[in-house]
Amino acid sequence: MSATDSDPVALEYFELTPEPVPAEVLGGESFEVWALRISGGSVRDVLTNDPVQVARREYVFAVPLDVMRRLALKLTEVYEERSGTTLSR
């Protein structure tokens, strides 16, 4: 199952955990990134089938701290606009 614009994956679960990147991957320098694990099934399948029967897929992304910050800001912005609620910061 691949996620596409016409058949996106319905986010059902996520986890964010610190994951050090080994120095040998970066050519001698290590730094901290976070592993963002996302799992879910096809939106089409989730909406039309028994949720227990939906095939799920897990995606894992390495997320550096600066990218996490931009993602958090964008998610907060969209949530506040759509809900009419301001989150405390």
C-alpha cells in the first residue's frame, strides 16, 4: 500500500522517540534525531471496511530537531485555525 494524494493513509497511531544517528552514517559526526513512527491504513479502506480488517502500514521518519519544530508550529497553526482554539505555549 502506497500513500497517494488520491488514496492517503489514515493516521491511526504515532510515536516520537529519540534516536541517535551513528557517527559512521554521517561520516564521523553524530547528532540527535527523533524517530517518528506513523501507522495507519488506506483512508478508503478505513471508511469502507471493518477497521479490524484494514491492512496497516508503518512508516518511520528520522526527524531532526529543527524539522520537528517546524512541524509542531504548522500543526499548531492549522489546529488553532480550524478549531478556533488557542493552545497555551
